[in-house]
Amino acid sequence: MIPLHRLPLGLLLAAALGCGASHAAAPAAATATATAKHAISHEDVWLMKRVGAPVPSPDGKWAVFSVTEPAYDSKEQWSDLWIKSLLDDGAPRRLTFSKGGESAAAWSPDSRQLVFVAKRDGDEAAQLYRIDVAAGGEAQRLTTLTLGARQPKWSPDGKQLLFVSDIFPGNAGEDEVKKSFKERKERKTSARAYESFPPRFFDKWLDDKQVRLFVMDAQAGATARSLLATSKVAAMPGFGGGQGDEGQSLGAIWAPDGKSVVFAASTNRDQQARASATTQIFAVSAKGGEAWKLTADEHSYSELKFSPDGNTLFCLTQAEEAGKVYDLERLAAFAWPMRSPQPQILTAKLDRSISRYALPEGGKRVYFSYEHAGLEQLHSIAYDGGDLRDEASAPSGAINSLNAGGKALVGVWESAVNPPEVYAFNGAPKRLTAFNTEQAAAIDWLPAEHFWFKAADGRQVHNMIVKPANFDPSKKYPLFAVMHGGAANMWRDQFVLRWNYHLLARPGYVVLLTDYKGSTGYGEEFARAIQFDPLKGPGEHINQAVDEAVKKYAFIDGGKLAAGGASYGGHLANWLQATTTRYKAFVSHAGEMDLVMQWGTSDSIHGREVNSGGPVWGGLPVWREQSPVMQAGNHDKGTGFLTPILISVGELDYRVPANNALMNFATQQRLNVPSKLLVFPDENHWILKGENSRYFYSEVHGWLAKYLK
């Protein structure tokens, strides 16, 4: 049998046309078979296939995307690229067969080849690979760089590849990188040294690698050349890009004529302890040399894309308004070649942050999504910023990716009862894949229900409730108020892995999801409303939402209430436990216990100063008055620190470091409050390993059952 990844594109298309199964859109929950449904299990949640963002080919005929087949043993987990015709209803086909997984797939301009990033046998770091989709054959390794390669982009003529890699300070070429790497591996000390902030990010201690742009001919064995080797801009101590799991990103793209590269970079990353690191737009010749700055303000720019005709450079931008805790991300455009360093803000009148956007051919319109009241729907606007439209969207749920190729517009859509699948958005949304629909249809679950209420401060507050399996409106159910992280975030009507709404509700609870002030999706003022009021005001919204839910829904037992959350939701859980006794139990994961300690030990400090109004030594009362631990006197007053609390943390969490959880547990034990501490030595800010996740859910269910039933 010939492996599918060796079949020519034409044969794949013929196979797709010969497949009679249709994948026309239909919500999974509405296509249940006659098989009896069951309450959701951890296996249902964990083993759902994870569908990545589809990338359509430039001719609009194909889409390629990753599919992860999860397993509780990470050694048994697979992740591969799949391909789907956009011309018919044929089933998608697996394109690669490798446990290691692939990412950052990019089509060649002629839609015949793909380049992607993978770490395969013999690779010490992730490298670029190319596969000839049209002719078939095995994927071919293109790079063998010591520090790997990532984020590839084809040149407009299809002859070259642009990508990102790293060097060590002072390195002039790959030979020197290799030598520096060897020297570091052979060091007899494990000490780290730092002269700028931050020393660590999320779950990693940072090193001294420096991000650079490279170009090479699109063939194996070609020599990669650094575009920024002689650039004074790149030599600045604050030069760099956005930090991610795989290193820094510069968001680089080719200019339409292929003669230069445009990218977004910061030059003040070394000032992050006292200022926001803003990213400006730069350009550099495709032959290398000095980079020049294209923008002339203090805004930040990201997600650079050229229009199909090459006449407009689009991007997302944030104003970075001084002294403000949150700025909307707006859609902006520059005429190209750039005639002015000031962009036209296309969504200046839209009081929402743009999440993602795409530029299909024809029509001169930008398609995008933004958060609003638990949903992410599709919208569009003309290139000149006029004629804003709400496009045809699914009735609920959220778009979590969006890309264009030719006239094709594709992405991933999901809801709380519809795990992610690939959709086409040319006209009415059409489901293109069915990786999880059968499994989802067998689960007894109900869609999230939305409601609003007017809070005591006059704000309209949005909420969702999720009901348990076998729901009976004539019965009474305990309420579990779950608080989202962020705080610049929003509860979405989507399928969630780490705090799955239906799995939390499974034992017989109604789950309440409230977008308290500080949440996104309700305008800039609403998101900024927690400045100088980081916990107290949002906590009041949670308490009022619980009151409203108890009043609105007769099936909620107002005498059996619990609350919990992670990250900022954990902060709020700690605050409520410190200030009220109305709940029977709390769950706090990665929760802040002391504002001062969190400022001094996390990987981000400037924004915390902005939110509180000044430095910790400035005498501002918020640092003490809204630190949960500083409310411990409420225990003696009978107004707080009395409710049992389950505390959990990952030891590799540098966003909300583990000392917060240790202080929390010490405080509870000192006050003789029923408490339990769960420590995950191999987890970061999130619990990402299968067995750890299963254990976490079982502990949460056990804790709630102990105090709610």
C-alpha cells in the first residue's frame, strides 16, 4: 500500500472526490446516533483530537492543518499534518506520519510544496523540512542549524525561504554558533547570570540567545545567510521579538517584490522592568544589511500581512497608552510602498480588540473576529475602513483560527459542546472535518446558556451557565462559580481542555462562568476598570453574579456554593476566601496570595505597577489592602479565612510562582483552616500532562463533594 503522503496531489483529489461521505456543517450535539448518551469523562476530554489552524494553499484549492492524537502516555501521542480539498466534500487525508509532530506549515507560491518545522530522528533542534505535495515523496530536511530554524516563509518567486533562528552573542556565522554551543555544553558550572529583566519566562529560565532573520535557497544543503549580521539595530541590547515557547518571534514576511523583508521587533526589551516593550515595524534588504524603521510612534505592531495585490501592508496595533492597564488591539493599514509612517486605523470606531484577521483575494475586504459576550464571530471591513459588516456566523461558539489562500477563507470553529473542527467561511460556515463529531454526539451535554445582569456599579455583566448530565430542572443543584484567568480574558463558548465546563459540572453541579470587570470582549473601559482595583471590584461582580444566578434559576441550591479558578481566577479565589464566608469550598490553582510577592517574583512586573498605580514602595494602599494574605485578620472577625480551600500549583510556574501557593497553604494551616496543597513538579502555569490532569480533576471533584454534598 502506497503511503498517502507519497500520492500526487491529483490522485489525492481523485480519492477525495470518490469519497461519498459528506462533511457539510452540522453541530455535533445535533447529530447524535441512537446510541445511549453518557456523562462526559476525563477520557472524553483528554482524548478528543486536537485540530490545528488550517493553512489554505495560494490557489485556494487545499488546506493543510495539524491533528494531534493525544494519549495519556506522551510517548504514545501522535501529531501529523493532514490535507483537505476545498473543492469537494471528500474526507481529509493524512500527509505525514511522524510522532514528533510538525508546525508552521507554509505553502509554496505555486501550491505544490510545503515547508514545515519538525524535530525528527537525528535532530538536536527543530529544523525546516520540505515535502512535495504534488509529486509525492518523503519530507526532506532543508536545514541542519545548531540552534534550529522556525517560522518559515516562501519568497514570492518560490526560490528562497525566510526563517528565524538564533545566535549567541558575538557569533558571526554557523561555525561560531556551533563552537559557542559546544562551549556551553562543556561548562562545569550550572550558574546563570543576568544583567537585564526578565531572567525567566513562563516556565523557562532565559538564556543569552539572540534572535536573527535568515534567508536560504529553498533546497537541501543550501547555505543560510543572516540578514541582520551587520545591523546596528539588531546589535542594540534591547533588540528582540515576542517571547514564545519556541523562542522569540519577529513576525517576518517578504515584501511583495521579494527584494526586502518586513518584520516587527522591539528595541527596548532590556527595559521591561520599568516600561512596556513596544514592537515597531522594520525592513531589511533580502541581501542583508542595516535594518530601517518604518513606523514613527510608540505603538506596538504585530501580525504583519500584505494584501493579495501587494499594495497594502496590514497589521494589528496597540496604542500602548501611558498609565493605562489595557489597550485595544486594532486593525491598521499602510499604503505600500510605505508613504507615511502613520497607519490608517481601520477599526478605530470599534470598541473591541481584533483577535485575528485574514485577506482573501477579491472584494478588497479584511475578515476578522473579535471577542464579544462569550462568542467570537466573523466580521469584515473594507480596505479603506468603511462598510463594517457582521458576516454569516455559526449561532454560538468561537472561531479560534482564520486564514486565507486565494479566495478561500478557512479556520477552526468550536463551542462548549462541539470540539474544534476545520470550517470554511466563504458564505455560510461549512464544516470540513469530522474528527470529533461522533465522540461528541455520544456525550450527554447541553449548550452553555447565556444571561446578563446589571451590577451594583451600573455595569452590564455577561455570564454563562453549564448544566450537568441528566439535568432535571425540578431538582436542586449546588453551584460552582469558576473564574477565568487574565484578567484580560473572557469566558468563551468553546471546548476547554484544562477547566472543561461540562467535566467540572459532571458530579451534579451547575457551573457559573462570569465575565467580571477587567474582562475583554466588552470594550476598552470595561477591561481597564480593574486599574487600582485589582481584586475587590471583580470579586464583588462574582458575588453579585452568584446572587443573580440563584435568583434567576430555581434549580440552583443557594445554600451550596463553591468558587474556584486558575491564574487570575486563582487570585480571585484567594481574595474571596479571605473576605467572605458565603461559599462552602474554594479551589485555587496558580493563585496570587500577596501582590508585593507576586510583583517581585513573577516574569512580568511593569504592568503590575501600572495596575496598582505605582511601585510597591510608594505607599499606595492597594498593595496591602488587596493582597489576600493581608486580610488574615478577617479570620478572627469571622468574615474570611474560614472556608476550606484546595490549593494547587506547578513547580515550573514562573508566571505565578509556587511561593504564592506555599504562602497560601502556610496561612491556612496557621489559621487552622481545612486546606490541601497539590504540587505538580513537572507542570508549569497549566496542567498539561494527561495523568496529572486526570488526578487534578479527581481532586477537585473530591474536594467539592466533601463540602457540597
